[in-house]
Amino acid sequence: MSQKTMEVVKNLDIKRYMGRWYEIASFPSRFQPRNGVNTRATYTLNEDGTVHVLNETFTDGKRGFIEGTADKADPQSDEAKLKVKFYVPPFLPIIPIVGDYWVLHLDDDYQYALIGQPSRNYLWVLCRQTHMDDEIYNQLVQKAKDEGYDVSKLHKTPQSDPPPEGDDTPKDTKGIWWIKSLLGM
């Protein structure tokens, strides 16, 4: 059965998209700890037009993080299809992990977003706030379902309000959570 082509956002205003986004829900991923909470992403525009990506999650009170870069998959296209590159493990930048980051839906005010990939194996619901209105959440889930995602795999991410500030928390300096998650622990 062939799936229809996914619709993605066009003419993304990358500057407006920058800043912090909180993960409201996602498909479980081997690249994230299973018991991670307060997961968030912070995007910063680099001078060369690429995007600096900082993904953070908190496990047992410790902050784990990984950094990477994102760039348009096709500079000539008006579609919001990005390629994200991380180095795993983060303290030994040898193996680049490259993934697709497709913005499937984004409200006009850039307050919430639905992110997917062509494989449909990964899905994220992101919001500028730590909590999202149920009606909006349900609309995004329906949008994902319409695009061929198995939304039964969506897992809500616990977020505290106010969110923890990264510098005030103990750091998982060894990147252990990435190794554990890659090994499926």
C-alpha cells in the first residue's frame, strides 16, 4: 500500500522559528531516554544560515543534552524540510547521525508545531509553552494521523511548570543517556 506524499509547511520563517520549544509528545526513540522529562529543543540561527540545535532532557534530576546543526535539505525548495546532524556520542564527535526534520504543521503565531520524517517512524508535538491546550493537541494528532502516522505510539512528555533551568541542575557530563538509549536500556 503506497502512502500519500506528506504535506509540509511552506515558506518557513526560520528566524521566527528560532528559540525554545517544549516537547509535548513524541514517538519513543532510541535517541532519547525512556524516562526523560522536561524534554526541550532550543534553536539558534548561526551566521552562516544553519541552525544550532540543543536538545535537552532530564533523567533522575540530571540534565542530559546533545548539540547538532540543521540546514535546509534543498536550499532551492520552499518546503520546511531540514536535515539535522548530531554526533554520537556527543563527547566523541566521530559518528554523525543525520536525520530528517520536516515541519508538518505550524500555527500562524509560531506557538506550536508538528514535526515528522518521511519514514513516519518519528513524530514530535512541540509547543512554546510547557503545556498545550487539549483541543490544539488533538488537532495536531489528527493531522499526524491524516499524514499516515500510527498515533497510538505517541507518548506524552512530562513537563514541569516552571521548567528547570539547565545551569541549575547537575549535568550528565558523560553522555551516558545517549549510550544507554542507543543500547535500548
